[in-house]
Amino acid sequence: MTILIKNGRVVDPSREADGQEDVLIKNGKIAAVGRIPEEAVSYGKDVRVIDAQGLTIVPGLMDPHVHFRDPGFTEKEDIITGAAAAKRGGFTRVVCMANTKPVIDNPQRLRENQRRSEKTGIHVFQDSAVTAGLKGEQLVPMEEMASAGAPGFTDDGKPLMNERLLKEAMERAARLHKPISLHEEDPLFVNGAGVNQGKTAALIGYGGADEAAEYILTARDCMLALAVGARICIQHISSARSVEIVRMARKMGADVHAEATPHHFTLTEEDVLTYGTNARMNPPLRTQKDRDAIREGLKDGTIDMIATDHAPHTAAEKARPMPQAPSGIIGLETSLGLGIRSLVRPGILTLRELIYKMSTAPALFYNMTPASVREGADADLAIFGEDEEWKVTDFASKAQNSPFPGWILPGRIHYTICGGHIVYE
């Protein structure tokens, strides 16, 4: 199919572009960018013209941290419904975590998930676990997993407590030029998962998770990465002290990256009182001071990626009392809107900086060529109305666990294009 996108505002961090341009797509590639007269296009039944007047065209978004629950937990989500949520949110690339059932800890399981993802219409990548069964005792065959196509390694959902084992994993990952993403929560400092150990936890009579659970492991692993020369990511950063530690490690020369979620830069622990278990997540929502530090870290580049940590659960699971309910919320369909609302409108980031953190930076972290609105690039795009507001009412995801239904958000997605095909409209 040939697609001509007319009159849109192109925002492309990879070439520092922000201005009105037309985009011509042919055979899955961007054939031209600029002022394209309609007479330059040979019209036929396979030609589609999109008038993007008032809309913004950006490289397809990339989420470096999602849970599609496939295999093993498909009552919550599966690769097809997870991809549908991604498309609706403007994402053309996602990276799935390995904590499925069975765990993605051998090449055969990795390849099986890759085969399933071929039917989604977008690029679904599958990280490998770091340790067999996520048990933290024995490393996976890292070289084989890399050869099978794993873009990186993570035991997300569980911290790696054995420093010697983690050091070896970092050394092997560095030799493979692959990153390791780390879930930093020391169980010694968690008296009740999912809620910050603070005034809200005290109000609801819940033990909570001390911020020390995060920043102690963050400090350890930043220094390990510095010593070994590994590339790491501190996942879903939530603590002001963790942000400062990452900032310090980067100044020291460590190849340390960090991701922030929309819920951590939008909400605080007080929102648990309003949204209940739909505001329970690991790591938890923390104080306004922590939220402000995350915003500042995004502004100064300490935090270089935005990730949803899209974590579907069934309504029955989330209806349990706080101590028994699972942690996590879905986020793919509200991520861009929350980024514009919480970061762009207050002047913390420009729109181009937001798209960099939601598209370009995650690709660079995983050693991939970033999506781009430039001639010759793969035609992976999102088109949305930056100031066009929409009400969060339903989801393409199989799950509904989110605190955001009823919210009015900007950034309504009109089209998601992947490989030259319109996958969401």
C-alpha cells in the first residue's frame, strides 16, 4: 500500500525535526518527507491519503518494559491482546519481560514466543531471564539466548540478591553487548508490597515498602556496572534517592540507564486512598517529593526512558483485599496522554524530548536502530492530536486494572502505522 500523509506536524528526535511536512510511504518504507504535491503520487486502489491537518506525526513509540502474560497467564493478557493495546497507544515496538509460566529461560521457549509474536502486526521482542526459573541461583545460557534473538536480560519482578552471580551475569552480558534490566527491591525492607511505607500505609494499617528497598540495590548495582563495564537499566524508578544515585553513577562514567513509568511521574502514595488496589504496584507510588525528583530526572536526562510496566491482572484478582491483591496496572493505552499531561503541559519536557524517551532512547538502549520519520526508514509511525482530549473509558487490553478510567487526557491517537500498514485507526 502507498500512503500519503499530508499537512501534519512531524516531530522526530532522531533528526531534531519539528515542523510541517508531508510523508510518503511505499512498500513498507518512508519514500519521501517534505512538501509532496499530490500530483506526484500515482493514485489507484492501493493508495491512501491521510489529511493530518492539526495532527502530529512521530516515530512509532517503543515500550522497553511490558508484560503480555503469554504463556501461562493468558486469562490476564496474551500476545495478541497486548499488541492490540500497544497499537491503540501508538506503540510499534515493545519488549516483553521473561516472568511468564514457564519462564523464558531457554532458547526453545524464546523462539516459541517469537513465533507467536509474528501475528501481532507490530514488533514484539522477548527478553531472556537472567536466572533459570527466576530463582536467582543459576544463570541461563546467556550466549545461546542472545543467539536466539533475546535483545536483553531481566529477572523483572524479582531482585537479584546474589552479588557474585549478578557480577558474572553483567560480565557475560557485556561481552555479548546486551543490557541487563534490574528490578530493585530488597525484600528485607518490604513489610507489605505495593504501597509505600509512609503516611498512607499507616492510614490503611498496612506495612508497606520502604524506599530503602530500592535505593540500596540501586547503589549496589550502579557500582557493579561501573566496575564491570556493563550496560544496565534501573527499572520503574520510584525513589528520589535512587534518581540521585543514578545521576551520580552516570557522572562517574557508568553505563547506567533508568526508566520511569507514567504512574510514578503522575501519581503519589495518596492516590492509593482513591484507587485502592488499582494503585498498588511494585515499586509503589511514593511521596510528592519522590514524584518531583522523577520529573526532574526526566528533565535533566538522568532518566532516559519512559516505560509503562504494562501489568495486566483480572478484575477478580484486583478485587481482593490489599494484602492479597497482585501489584501492577496496565499502561500502554494511556502512556502518551499521561506524558503530555504530566510532563509536556507543565513545561518539564518538550514534545520532542518526550518522544525521544518514548521511542528513540529505548531503541538505543537495546542496540536497535530507532524509528524515524526520514526517507528510507521503516514506516513505523504514530499520528495523534497533541491537544485533542479524550476520556479514558475502555481498553483494547484484555485487562482493565488502571486508576485512569474517567480521566480526560490529551494526545488522542488517530493512526498507528507499522511496516507501512495501518494497524490502528
